[in-house]
Amino acid sequence: MASWGRSSNRLRQTIVVALLLLLLLASSSCLASAKHRGNGTRTTTTTVPFHGKDELRRYRKIMAQVARLKKASSPDGDVIDCVPAHLQPAFDHPKLRGQKPEAEPEERPKIGGAAAAATAEQEEEAVFPQAWADGGESCPEKTVPVRRTTRRDVLRSSSAVRFGMKQPRAAGVVRRDSTSDGHEHAVGYVTGDQFYGAKASLNVWSARVATAAEFSLSQIWVISGSFGNDLNTIEAGWQVSPELYGDNNPRFFTYWTTDAYQATGCYNLHCSGFVQTNNRIAIGAAISPTSVYNGRQFDISLLIWKDPRRGHWWLQLGSGPLVGYWPSSLFTHLGSHANMVQFGGEVVNTRPSGSHTPTQMGSGHFPREGFNRAAYFRNLQVVDWDNNLLPAAALRLVADHPSCYDIQGGYNRAWGNYFYYGGPGRDVRCP
């Protein structure tokens, strides 16, 4: 984290010095002309002569940098720094030190027939909406956007040592059984095979979270190992987490761990590991707009898959842009393949005031309300050993506490395997 912070400060210092020099130049060699208006006031127009094309190009470059810094402040209060790709936090990891981002894979997972046409049609117009890029902003080539971590962010955390990390799970506790750690799920999952990736589309909601110690998220899990201390996971989706981000905006996130959330891995770029390659998508930034109850729905399509050539796990949005990759060397079990894929929602229930939390999962409405009202996952797919995208067969659905957060699934030609999920948390059926 220190490396990109220092880079940002040096850039600002360089720009300030250059602007001061330009102002001195203007004051000493400008041509000033005064004009009288009809009311007797005077206006002064100042023209700065540039001595040669090199000086003009230098000026334009500086002003472009200044403009980019001004635009780095997102409408949601975030500050996004454009960090040289080789100086991003990933390369502080002992196994990645001295490396640079690798080239994108030549081959992506394949899907054929009518399913391919349907997927392409649904994703052709898909745009990944983030508040900081509403005006078309992006970082320059060979840099990546990094959401700035502030002192307030760290102080909000229950533990500065574990800032940006999930709480460790009790050894031997299956993730879908949250009776011992306050995590509650409504998920669909496939297991018992060798998986090399997963894909799904999910709609995004501004879920209400009751306390800063809780969160609500919807994501894809790619899992390998046992559910003890050697659990490996790769995760991506959207989440609302007041403690982590300081607000209630749904945000695009990633996560990974190799030891069941004990000491390895973190959200987004808060620790070294995930290598970002995209200069337009900011991990941890707010997603805007979001879905509206009884109104327009906004969903995002996520694909996580293992590159057959280099072995890294790549993250792709929709049918096009790659966000980056989790290097294979980070993992033990996921170094070869996954043995479970999971899709769905998760909340933390701290039982404020001694009763179930009113934190919402998904839209905050039960799946029986259906489209435009309930949260959904659609086109659930997995990647096989030959880099083919296949429907997630034998999908099993489970809700830890269906009276609080439920799940209902089905199949049709447009959406393939799908399910609705979520709920309001505490109500008359969920005391």
C-alpha cells in the first residue's frame, strides 16, 4: 500500500512545481491586453506564448494530469489513484515480488450452440456501472485504478491487524451451516467434481445493513480443500459493508484465502495477492445505478476461470473485459482445480438487541415475489477440464434460515439454471 501512496504524492508534487513554473513564465513573458466594456469596467486577457512544440506538449501533458487528479474524486466520496501496474499491492507478496502483470490469456472458456448466441445477445450491451467512472473516466494505460484506503477506513475496523479480512471460521464448520459463527446463507451449489471456473449473472441491490459490524453480499465462490483450516476460496461479487467502506453503497469486490480465512487473503487490494490488469474497473468502488423494486434491473455477469496454459485464476466481467487474476502460486488445493462452486447471498447476523438482525439479503424481499422484486442469479455455469462452459448440473439449493432468507430455483431457455433468493431478515416469521 505504501508504494502506490508514495507514487501518488510524488505525482502531485511534480504537477504543483510545474504549474508554479508555468505561472512564473506567464507573469514574465505574457502579452496583456486591456479592453473597456460599456460600463467602464476593464477585463484583461492574458496570453502565454509557448517556445516550441515541446513546451506546448509538456503543458498539455501537465494539464491532462491535473484534470485526471480532479476527476479522481468519485461522487460517492471515494478517491481513486492511478497506480503503475507493476507497483500495485499484489507485488508486495513474497511469491510475486519483482514480477509484473502477465499478458491476458489467449484462450477463454468456450460455449457453443444456441446457448452461446443467447449469452452473447444478453451481454452485448452490458456495461459495468461504477460511480467513479460515470463520466467515462479511466486510468492511463499501464496503470490500474486503486481505491484509496484512508485512516478512517482502518479505524472503523474491529481490528487494524485484520483490516480488509473476513473473520476466521471455526475449523470443521461447513460454510453453509452458519449456526456457530453468525454467517447466514441462501445459496445454490455444485460439488463432487473437478471444476475449473464458474460464471453467472446477478442483479445488484442497495441492501440495507443494520449495523457497521454486519454486511450483506452476493457472490460466486470457487472452493477447494476441506472445510477445515486448509480451505481455499476465490470469491467475487457485490457487497454492502459499512465497516469496510464507510457507507451503504453496493460495491464490486474480490476475496481469496488459502487457510479458511485465518491469516491469508483479503478483500480487494487490501493485501498483496490479486493482480489487477484493467485500467477502467476499480475494485472496491461503488456500483451505480442499482436495481429498483418494481423497476429497472441492473445485473452484472462474472466469470472466474483457470487459464489452462499458465494456471492462474482470471476474473472477467460480462463477455469482454478482464479485471485481473489470482496467481496459481498463492494456493495449495486451488493450484490444480476446485471441487465445489457456490452462488448466492450471505449476511452477518450479530443479533443486535438480542433478536435476529434486520439486515437485508439481496433486495430484502423473499424469492416468491419473483422478477423485478427479488434478487436473482441466472445462467449458472461451470468450466470443465477442457475449458468449456457448461450448465451447472445437479444444482442444489439451501437456505440456512428460510424464514429469514430463502431461495427458490428453476430453469428456462432464456435464463438457463437460475434462482431467486434473499429476504428482509427480522420480521414476524424471523424473530
